[in-house]
Amino acid sequence: MLFISSRAGKLLLLISIIALYTGCERSCPECPTVKNSVSDYNVYIGGWQAGEPIVIYNTKAMAIIDTIYLDNSIRVNDLAVSADGQYVLITTGLMSQGRSIIYDKTFTDTVKSLPFGDRLVVSNTGAYVAMLGPDADSLVFLDGRTFDPVFGDNRKFMNGHFTLDDSLFYCVSHTNQIFIYDMSARALDTIIEYNDFGSTPSITDVLPSPTRETLYLLASLGTAMHWIASYDPVRDSVLLRYYIGPPGAGGLEYSPDGKWVIVTDPGLLDIEEPGSQDVIFIDAQTDAVVSLIPAIFAKPGGSALYPGEIAITPDSRYTIVANADWQSFGMIDNDTREFVDFEYKSVEGATFKKVACQKTPK
């Protein structure tokens, strides 16, 4: 038993206890991340048709706080927010617009344009943004704060993701190979061949597991068979194969706390079938499918949310689900795994297909 007789000693003990409960996350890196109690993040959501607006949604207010109308000729292929929230990067897919445009956070000034870029992938900490596209010199890594090019490669890639610590970038080529880039060496590290069903499926995305040496792959054979696989590249074995309705998954991400892998099933071609139009939560430690969250909402005209691309807040509290085919989006509480907000036709003409979350609290 510990006895502290002096007043100074008791005061020191009290301060230590308070620090243990309130300041642990700042002083010991091995402690688990403590969620932001407010979860005050701005999320940028846009459509992909020319002239469609971008809305800014705030997670604390659970409301759209601004609507941005760009030039009618600009089509939002994808968008990303800089690590400090000062700039917004939009890929247009249009050479006449410089392919990619960087705006200040108010969208009142065009900072610069880049001659490349289609698909954008922001790293977990926001340190990097990977720009992927179908053209030569299509993989370019940008500084996540300034959007200045860091290094690149001339291979053609479709999708990819960074590891939780931003040290590696995994991406899928048009030849169905998985390429791994070492971010510290700024060079290609490894190429992986994935085989399943005795053949080479078409791979559309790859996500490194946040907790294990495995990969999550979105794969398909033909137009009828689509699935997400948990794949061990060392043993060349499939640990999980979960089937998704056509036309395949709309979004694939892990939560920054490493707890969940989240994938969406738009169910555009089988909306009456059980299991379609779900947001799927997979336990990143065990590969168990924990929740299938139906995304169908009874709205005027019988419309529904076809869950497409997703963004997860840096505190891992919420998942914002953009739409694959309609004018709505929703937000899920990751603890309860239920929708807590839903926006339907909040802005006329906006289809809400692309989504990006600011990495720092508002």
C-alpha cells in the first residue's frame, strides 16, 4: 500500500491522475487514439456532371453550410482537401481546364492548375495525395499540404490506398497487378500477382489492412460476379470472399483507428434483391462481416440512397456516404453503425457522387 504524507506529494499524485485520463493521447504514442469529442469536420461533396455544385457539409452541425457553384464547363471527376484545409483540389478530366484545378478554401481564387490527374487518393495523415489516371505519367504523388508534385511514375493505374502510417502506397494497374510504392524511397518497391478461382480476376481497387499483413481487394469475373476479398499475399491465400451485387462496390476505406474496413454495395442492378444497397462494416482484425446497414430510405417519389464513395472522419466517428446514382447522401455513426443524418435533394441539381473530408478539425 502506498502512503503519501506531504501535501505536495498528494497534489503531484492528483495531477498525475488527471493527466492520465485527459492527456494520455498527447504524451504517449502507443496509447490508442482518443476520438475528438466534437467531431467538427467539413466534408466536400460534389457531383460529376458539368455545372453541378459542390456542397460543404459540417459533421458537428449535421447540415450543409455552403454551396459552391463553379464554372458550368467544369466537371468534378474527383476532389481532395489539403491537410490544413486551405486548398481544394478538383480533377476535371478536361484538358481545356488544365485537367486539375487547385482552389483556395473559399473557392474565390484559382491557385494553379495541373496538366494531369483523374482519381485522387488522400493518405491517412494527409501528408500525400496520389493522382491516378489512364494516361502516361498518370501516377503523381503530391505534397498533401501544398499540392506540389513530389514524384511519379508513367504506369497506368485505376485505384489505390496508402497504409495507415503513409509509408506505402498500394495501387491496381490496368493489367490487374498490384504495385507497392515506398514513400520514403520514392520508388516502386514490389509487384504482386493476384489469382483466384484458377484465373486472374479483374481488380478495381486494393486496400492494405490497417492492422495485418493482408490486402482487401475489390474483384470481379465478368459482369455477374463481384466480391471483396481479404487476401494474404505472402501465403497467396484468400481469407475472406464476400459477394456484392452488380455492378460491384462503390467505395472501400478503412477507419483511421484501424477498427473497420467499410465497403458499399450500390445494388444499382438488383435493387429488389436482399443484401443490396448496403454499407458493409468488416472487422479489420478478424475479417468478420459485422454489420450490413441498409441504405434504402423512404423519400418522396420512392427514391433511395445508392451507397457509392465514402469518406471517414479522421476521428473515426462518422462515415459519410455519397450516392452512386441519385441526389442524396448520408452520415453513419460508426459506433452504433446507424445512419444519423440524411440529405435528400437539399441542393437542386446536385447528385453528390464525390466526397472528401478535411483532415483537421474545423
